[in-house]
Amino acid sequence: MTPRVAVTGATGRMGRTVLSVARDRGIDVAFAVNRDASGEHVEGVPVRPSAEFEALLDEERPDAVVDFTGPDATVAFAGACATSGVPLVTGTTGFSEADVAALEEASIDAPILVGANFSRGVQALLDAVESAVTDLPEYDVELTETHHDGKRDAPSGTAKVILDRIEGARDAASERVHGREGEAPRDDDEIGVHARRAGDITGEHEVLLAGNHEALELTHRAGSRDVFAEGALDAAAWIATQPADYYRFETIASQL
């Protein structure tokens, strides 16, 4: 199925990329919105103010909404989607517990799919990390993520998903230690977490396991934001035919 989509955050980094990939794939864009829209066009699509989102949903009836904005905006968009029964795919990260609860409430009336990362390579990395941590239970683990200098949340949403997988694969409870300064000897049960922000780096995640006189490094590097847009649009095609529920990309990626 080729979905007819709506795009939020249309003038942001990912919004522009989603619109570009949609154009290249021949996907019809029902409408695009942005908080500070001022008559701008992106990839030939007129960008409307986000305040018109709910009315546009009712007028245009897209098959799905693709959202890369911020937690507050995403929660508001999800509420509107719930009212209209329109599926939402979001790559927004940095949600609070209250935000997640609001998204889960919205999913009672509309399909809501959340993905910290829409790359298939990252999904393979998650499986590889879980396997490595299971096979090397006594090895120290460090995670380093690097993104462009404009990324808001740290550590990244993808890093948090990786950390969840690591902790789920270990019997002993782990403590996340974010960076180190001064006298900071390493505890056996800790996981070092390091976030770097520089330039226009799209996204890098590296997991280091070390022990027994050896080290294993598992790394994923995204060369273009297109990979995330491709995955999000594939997810939009999938969720357009699903019943109302709360979905996570890592659990459905293999079905795309």
C-alpha cells in the first residue's frame, strides 16, 4: 500500500527529509504543517500553521501522519489524531512518563506508533547487542552516541533503547553512569553512557564490551537522514491498516 500522508514539523531537519523522500517515492502528501509556517513551500508542498492541524485532518483524511517534532507538539498531534481516528507515526524522542501516558491514551482511539530510530540497521544492532551482552555477562559495557549540534535530548532516544536491551539481557541490576569526572573508578555493575554533539553528524551509536584481555565494538552510523524517513514512511504504510493500539517500531520492523 502507498499511503497518503500528512507531515508535521515540515520545515525541520526531519520534516524536510520526509517530504523529500515522499516526493522521490511518489507518495502523496495530503498536507504539511509547522509551528511557524509563513507561506513557505517544502518540496512543492505548501506548509500550513500547526494550529490548523485538527481541521486539516478532518478535511483531508490522510492515511497516516508522520511526525518528527518535540514531545509537547507530538502529544497534541496524537490527541487530534485520536479524535479523528487517524494513525500517527512519530520519531520524536525525549518523552516524559506523562507524555507516554498521553500517547497510550490516544492509542485507544487511533493507532499510534513510536520509534526512537527508524533504521533497519539499528534494529539489527539492537539484536546484536543483546546477543553479545548475553554471551559476555562479565564484560564491562560502555555506550557512546554522537549527533549533530542541534539535537535537543541527551542521551538519544536510540541510546536509551539500546540501554534497555542491555539491562534486559543482564541478570544483575545495572547503574547508568553519564560521563565521568574526577576520581571515578568503575563499578562492576555500571554502564557508562556518553553523549557527544558536534557539527552535522546524522547519528552514531557505539557499544563497547571489554574484558578478559579483549574488546568488542558494535557500531551503527547513519550516513543520511533519508534512512530514518524511509523507515517512517514504511511504518506509515503499515500502520494505515492496523487497529487502534500503541505500537513500537522495534517490535514491528521485521513486518515491513
